[in-house]
Amino acid sequence: MKINVDEETIPLPYPGVSKVRPEWEDANGHMNMAHYVSAFDDGSCPMFDYLGLGWDYTKSGTSSIFVASSNIDYRRELVAGDDLTMGTVLLGFDNRRIQIYQELYHASANYLAAQAEFMFVHVSLATRKMCDIPDVSLDKLGVVYAAHKHYEQERFIGRKISLR
């Protein structure tokens, strides 16, 4: 689905891709849990590139975005060579933080393999402390949020983990 906002077409969710690399497999013969984060990271790149906060921004040496919190559910196994597709939804943002939700799918079998919620913070690479997101990126965040704010949120979002 694509939504027009301020003469821009914004995908909902924002699409991304990755592939399970052989080195991501563990002794169980499937993708190790740590590498789901790598896959989600790959899948979020198109949205963060659009926002001006992607790896090119980080390489400029001034600031970057860091993950401050995450919540991941692993639904089905993935193995080396599996092609992956992801959808990224912007849930909210302020001057220093960005909250997203992602779903990760096996590309050819089209099953939900994992879902995640992340909170990012914008950090000065000089001071290693939170700082304001540049205005141009805040403006783009506003455009994406205008397209994503009506996303029907999964029960997964904002939940806590508990045995009770």
C-alpha cells in the first residue's frame, strides 16, 4: 500500500529485504537469534535512508541513531540462503527518538518469521550523548508518520513480557 502525503508517495509499511547468510546459522541448523536483529537492521535501511538517517549519514561522522530498546518475537525458523522481506512502520517520534515496528517474512513461502519493536535514539558521535535529530529528517519523519499513523497496530506493540 502507498499513501500520498504532501505530494510524496510513502509506502505502508516501508519495504526492505535481506538474506540469511551462511554465517548466521548456529549449531541448531537455523538462523541464530542474534542475527534476526541484523536482518531487521537490513530491512529498516530503506526507510532510514529516506529519512536521511541511514549509514551514509553515520559515515558523515557527526551523529547516528542507536537502538535503545527492542522487543522481538521469533515465529518460525529461517535457514541459510532464505530470502527475506520486511515491512517497517513508523509508530512515533520526537526530537531525539524514533519508534518502529517491523515484520520479517520468508520471501518465497511468505510466512511471518519474526516481528520486532525498536526504539532508536539520535546520538552525537562526538559526545556519545543523545542530541536533536536534524530538522530536515524531522520533516521527513513527519511525512512518513502522516502515512503510517493509521496503521492498525498489532497486539505485539508495546506489550511486556511476563509469565503471568
